[in-house]
Amino acid sequence: MKCKRCGELAAVKLPSHHAGFCPDCFEVFFKRQAETAIRRHGMIKPGEKVLVAVSGGKDSLALMRVLTDLGHDVDGLHVHLGIPDSSDPVCERTEAYCQENGFRLHVLRTAEVGLAIPEVKDAVHRPICAVCGKIKRHYFNRFAYENGYTALATGHNLDDEVARLFANTLRWDAAYLSSQGPTLPGEGRFVRKIKPLYRLTEFETAAYCFLKGINHWKAACPYSGGASFTGHKKLFADLEDRSPGQKTAFYEAFLAQGRPHFKGASRGEGQDTLYACAQCGFPSSGEVCGVCRVRELVAKRKGEAD
């Protein structure tokens, strides 16, 4: 197959675009997809500071790279979760990559704020992935707000967004369907949330990292076994294999035709009102936010153990 853009030998085949690209032209394609997402959804305005949530995986490092190449003022934040045999090597590789490429990276260690994930796992009686996600979202937003960043960028790709949309649709979760999209406006102590890679698939971000020599972390989190999104992604991967372009069609049709019908949907009586957490001051549906309550549970369990 020849490159659609320059006619040279293609290195990446993209059936959903009826195209193939050589390495140089694929990079152009990748950057244009991110640039289109940013422009269409007003993700970043000139002069704004952007914080990238950097996990160390392919998507977040690809996002850091492409936003920098597009000329945006970008810093990264990596949340070290304190998971044995996982968090240290992930953090070290992430720091090494960012240092080699001149990226500014901050590291927040959950153990230092009383929320090491192994201790959280022992203290709560809920699926750890959900609690861990809550903690990371809290500190990414908190760090962005407290340090003057206008937007928080995450590396969610098209596969992530389609799987989440499918899960919300299976439950007909109107409140989540009303807010799902590439951009979530900032309000109060919530900074704007943006997903510049939402037009790109997991395969495309992996190809980008390979061609750019991005040494990302490949192993899954030791606590991630049984996550439902994995199954949802497989369903759509099979559908995409049979009918290329279905992921994009499903998601873009939702944004244009489906989401407007859920606008203003409520999460339930009393759940839409937010208060300032009595402990940290950040938005909460009750007197104390979920993250501070988890910290209390961890401290209580450690006290009982002592």
C-alpha cells in the first residue's frame, strides 16, 4: 500500500480512513486529528496553560508530545500511587522520558497525603479502580486549580470514549450522558477538562508512540483485572474489524444527535448541589468529599492496626 499523502510506501494502514501513511505523513495525520479536536471544541485558547495528566502509558505521553509540537504551553503531572513493583518503575520511566525531551513534569505521591493505593484497597469495601480513579481525578484537578492551569488534558482516545459511552448507554445513565464529550467546561474550583485525542484510536496512538520512539509503560496495573471497559473495548474492536469507521460514526453521532437530548439531566435529588468540602475546600456533594472520607478510613484502619 502507498501513502495516501505522498505516494511512498505506507507504514500504517488505517481502514477506517481508507488510507495508509508513511511514518512522516502519519505524524502529520496524527497532529491534524488532535488539532481538529482542539479547534472544533474550543479546548485551548491562545496563551492558556495546560496540565496533562501523565500516567506513563502511551496515550498520555503521546498527548504530551503532540500538544508540545502544536505549540501549546504544557506541563505534566504524574500521580505516584504507591503500588509495589509498579508505581516506582512507571514513575522512573516517565520522569526519564520527560527529562530527555525537555518536558516539565510534576510528581504527586499519594502515600504522602495518606492515600497509598494498597492501603486504600485494604480500607475500603468498593472496587479499587473506582476509588483510585476518584483520587486521581481529585488531585489532577486540585493541582491544576491551585497552580493556575486553565485546562486539564487527559489522554482518553476514541476507544476509551466509545467504551464509556456504551457503558453509560447500557445503563441509560442520563446524567453521565449529558456531560460526556471531548470538553467539560470549568466552573468554580473545577478547571476545564479536555480530551484532544478523542478522534484517534488506541491503535493510532500506539503507532504514533512506536514511530516517535516514545518509551511508554506497557504493563497493566496489578489491580486492574476484571475491569468492564476491557470487554466493551473488545466488542467494539470486533465491530470495527468487520465495519471500519463504526467507532467514529457512533461517537460523533452521539455528540451531534444524542447528547443534546440529555442536556440538563439530573443525577438525582440533592446530588447536583455541590458544597465546599469541610476539610479540603474542593467541591463535594456533602459536608466532606469522597477523597477526604477515604483518607479518614485509611487513617482509622492504620490506627486500629497500631
